[in-house]
Amino acid sequence: MNLENYIRDIPNFPIEWINFKDISPLLSDPKAFKESIDQLAVFLEWADCVVWLDARGFIFWGALAYKLWIPFIPIRKAGKLPFDTISINYELEYWKNTFEIHTDAIKKWDNVSIVDDLLATGWTALAATQLVEKLWGNVHSINFVIDLTFLDWVKKLDGYNINSLLKY
């Protein structure tokens, strides 16, 4: 199945000059969604847990955690988690934000796979790796549905195992 057929371009969203890659068609087709989960699961075979990123990354975590029978761990925007957290600031293409994770979310030396829908600048993925490593987790892999290869994320994530289903 060609998953690229289930991604639509939305020009100038959310702001001028951004060509948004919309995963809604993939999510609304059960066969395409299942295929994306099956393909992502291959990248996570040796993971002890899966970390998902707020907001669209969480669409994939539940299915992956269930399929692989491993714990899922949320990394959310500031103020969304109810227990003790650590936090880190990060930048996106068009704004700044803060991620948090529960302090007891990861066991020391756990092999952690990070999942998100899109790799653009690499800032959110880098923030997630730093949170995992602050809790003494080992970043096993960072996994995406879409990788925007024309953007310069490589230097930020050099040395990490990066996987994606689609490259643009």
C-alpha cells in the first residue's frame, strides 16, 4: 500500500509559506491507518516503551503500544500532566513551546522509542530525546510517519536512529 496516497497538501496552513502535510486521509481510512501502525511497529521491536508527543503524535501511540504490548508514555505541553514533571523548552517553525514528562515515567536504562507524526525542524524530537535522557532512558529510535527531508534537522538529531514511513 502506498501511504503517500493518503497524505494531502494544504498550502499556507497554519501560516503563509507552510505547505502542511495533512494525515487526516490516512487516519480516516482503516486499512491505511493499520498499514502505518504495522510499518511503524517494525521500528519499535526492541523498545521497552513508546513515548508519544503532544499533539498529533498521540494518534499513533495507543495502537503501537497495544500492538507491541509495551507501555506508552505521554510527553505533553506544559500544564497538561497531573503528577510531578520535568520540562524543556523548544521551538517550532513558527512558535515556541514547553514539553513535560512525568518524573516516574521511564525506568533507568529503558529503551525508549519516540513516535510523532512529522519530522520538520527536529526541535520537538530533540526536546523529547532530552527529556528521556534526563530520566536516564536510552533513546532507542525516533520514528515518524512523515520526514520533511528538505529541512535541516540532521545536525540536531545526529547520532540517533531516525525512521520514517514517508519522505518528502
